[in-house]
Amino acid sequence: MLYLDARFLACLAVGILVVAYVLRDLIVLLATQYFSPLKTLRSPPSQSFLFGNLREMYQQENTGLLFDWEDTYGHTYAYRGFLGGYRLITTDLAAITHILAHSERFQKPDFVRENLATMGAGSESVLTTESDVHTRQAPAFTAAHIRTLHPIFWDKAAELLERWTHLANDQKGLYLSVDVLPWLSKATLDAIGLAGFGYQFNALAGKNDELADAYHLIFSTARKLALRTILETWIPLLRRFRPQSEAMDRARAHLTRIGVELIEERKLIMAVEMGKDGPYQNLPEYPRQTRPRDLLSVLAVQSNMASFASQRMTTPEVLCQISTFLIAGYETTASALTWCLYALAHDHAAQHRLRAALQAIPGDSPTLDDDIAKLEHLDWVVREALRLHAPVTWTMRVAMEVDDVPVDNPFTDRWGAVCNSVRVNKGDIITVPIQAINKSKRIWGEDAHSFRPERWRNPPESIKNGLWSNMLTFLGGSRGCIGYRFALAEMKIFLYTLVRNFEFATEKGVVIEKVFNIVARPIVKPAIPTAATPTNTRPTTTSAPSSNMMPLLIRPVEAFSDIGNAADSPDGNYGEMRFV
């Protein structure tokens, strides 16, 4: 009997050790949360044991949740995350500056990096690496280099203009209802393909491309499995049971094959131009003007010119950067342009002022790039759109060590004590609410939620935050967006081309909301039928199931000049419309 008891206890002990080993990351998480000093902060009630306040957070742009929380709990408080863990959230600028300035102490959490890696960036991407590895990978995309990519932006903007003009030709001056989101996504995909790594997607031309299809399959599948990816971070054993498919395997193989070909092409050209010995030494020379000026070329040149081998990037690392260009280089810009046109469509006065400024610059000006870069009103519109509609609405960091985060505004904890700093333990998670800070009335005034480009004539003196324009849209510190110059140049060229030639208006009765999935995406809020709804009205986009889309009304400026502004008419009569 004692022998059986001993065997049972031994088996039980082994079983406990095995379970503890399998769940070690989850146990560490629970221990971290249990002992976290963030429990002393005031916080809203948790809505779920498993997800805390996370479901509410994903609807924050439509509900004003963070502004309500700030009114109730102050600038610095906690909310509940996975398994009820307390997470710090603050709009205090001193705290935000401290967190972003110390990237070694505050890094991206594992579950964020795993999610980005699964979505195609890879585990060796500049989006997912930290510390010295991130510093070595981050390229220097200078203003002079971005300028060499302007012809690509002009070509794609002109191609989009041509296609919209063709669609609007048979409208006889009336508005055409266009879902601008997929059009802008195709245009920016084409642009990042050429400017990023010299690849022709031809998405605007309506052509199918294996690389684009492979990327979209991986990206969309990863989004569907986002929750599973988070759970795998805490329970690594689940990765062994991750569903696999032949389609996904083929997609990843295709991404790798095309990526390696692009990398080898740049290595060949660089080796010939620099006269290096090796397998390329007997090849004919390339004329210097044919050398690609895409981002991948800059990355390859900077890496291979490093003094030490340890500072150079490996082929797998460079492969990951190609996927990173796709994730960060077209989704975000397409989102920003979409929301900018939406803001202009809502504010016709701002739109007309911008158009007048754009039309004052001839399209054939020999200094067109400089004229646009210096155009004050265009700069105001871009700044205001990116302030009000940041593509990425929040980001997260995890404390790598115990730290006291300073604050400008002392706060009261749940016990009534006044605090001048926030104590965080190693493993505590911090949310940086980008959009909430960009729209803070405390910083921007009572009209902070309104689109008013002229505010940039005299911006608030109190704002000293962020990488660009004292906003957090591109973050700040060493983890600031390395492609912000690329995005700004592309946005300005597209806006010059489109707004100069098209009038934009919103479709009556269509309500647009935001959903957050990597970037802030527009979604049409489904219409609620009422007894008063006429039965003979034209079907609109609101009758379709909710999906990511941005229906706007467009018509050529020439037609606008001829027949007046129907969008400003009291009855909102836009005439017969066609949706594409």
C-alpha cells in the first residue's frame, strides 16, 4: 500500500512538473500580474475574466471610451487585459516621453511581436526585433533618397486618376459612388512594390499576382488566428498543434523564392558596381544610372558597407524586411489617404481651400516636387488628417526591469494617495494611446475632435512629443517609424493629383465607423430599417453586410465648376449614382 502511494505521489509530482514546464510562461504571467504594483491604480470595472476590458478597447474609436475613462480616472490609470491582468495606460506626456525614450527598458511585448511575425513580418524583421539587432537593421531612409522615389508615386497617382476619370466619364457631371479604400490599397501596393523592392504588382491594372496573393493569404489567415497567436505566446506547446495548410506552405515558399531572387539581383548589381571579387567579378558592368533606388537596395548597400561582419544583415533578415515593407508600407498609407479623403469629404470648405492652393501650382512646373513639399495648406491638411485619424491608434510596451515612470500631472491611486510617478515591475504591460493623445482636448483645445487644418498655423506650444509634428502618429524615440518621410511624400503627391482633379462628398445616410486590425480601417455601420424608410429608394452600400470599405461620392472638378455644388444643396440631392 505504501509502495502504491509512493508511486502515485511520484507520478503526481512528475505530472505537476510537466504541467508547470508546459505552462511556465503562463505561470510567470499570472505571477507578474498578481504582484504588479499597477493593481494600486484606479481602473474601470473588468467586463470579462478572460479578456478584461480588451473588447471595449477595440471599439474605443467609435465609443469615445478612453476619453470617458480619462474623465473618470485621470490621465494615468490601469485597465484589465488578458486573464484580468492590470495594464498601465497614460496620456501624461512626461510618462509617454520617458517610455518611448528608453527603448531598452520598454520593448514590444512578446505577444505583439509574435503576432506581427505570424502576419508575415517574420521573427527577424525590424518590426519584431529589439535592442542592438533592431539598431543594426533600421535603415537610414534620407529625404534625398525618398526624393528619388517620387516618380513612382506620381506614376501611380496618375494611373489612379485615369481610372477614376474613366469611371466618371458617363456620369454627365453627377456624382459617382466609389469605394475608395480598395482603390487606394491597390495604388499604394503598386507603389511599395516598385519603391520598396522593384517589383511590379500591377494591382491597379487589375492583374493577379502570385506574390500579392501569397502575402494576402498569410496576412488574412494570421488575422483570423490573432487570438490563438496570443495564447501560443503564453502556452508555447500550442504551436505544435497550429493548423497547417498546403496553401499557406506554398504562399510562404513563394514569398521566400521571390525574395531571394530580389536580394540576389541587388547583390549582383552592387558587387559589379563596387568592383568586388567573388562570383560576380566576371560579369559585365551595369551602367550606374540603372542601379535600383528602391528601399531594398538602400538596405543592402548599408548592410554590406558595414565595417564588421556582425553588423551586416543575413539573407533571412533581409527577407523579413521585404514582408515588413508590405505590412508597413502600403496598409498604413492606404488607411491614411482614405481617412484624409473622408475628412475632406465631410468639410467642403477645407476641401475647396486645399484645391485652390493645389491648383495654384501648375502640374508642369519644373519645381513641382519642391512646390508641393513647401505648400503650407497641403502640409496642414496632411498633419490634421494624421492627427485625427492615425492609422495605428495605440501601441504597447512591456517593462524589462523595475522602473519609476515620471508624470507631469500627479494622480490619485485607488487608496486616495497622490502619486508623482508610476512604479512598474518587470513584465508589466503599458499601452500608449496614440489616438487619444492626438485628440486630447487638454493639448489641442475644445475642438480637438474636429478636422481643422488651420490649427497648424499656430499649433499649441505645449506639444513637445513624437517623431513628426509633435504627434504620436509616427511614434518617437529609437522605435519611431523609419518610413515616415516615405509616407508623407506619397500622401502629398496622391492628394495633389486627386483633390486637384476631383470633388469628394459623403453619401447621405452612410455612417462610417472604425475597426482596428493592425491599422484603423473604415467600416460601414449597417442601417437600421425603420417604418419610415421608403421602399422605393436606391439600394446603398449600407444594405450590404459590414466590411472594410469607404464609399465616397466623386466627380471631376470640371463638372463641379459647370453645375455647382450639389453636395451643399439643402436636400442633399446627388442625382442618380452608380457604385463601383
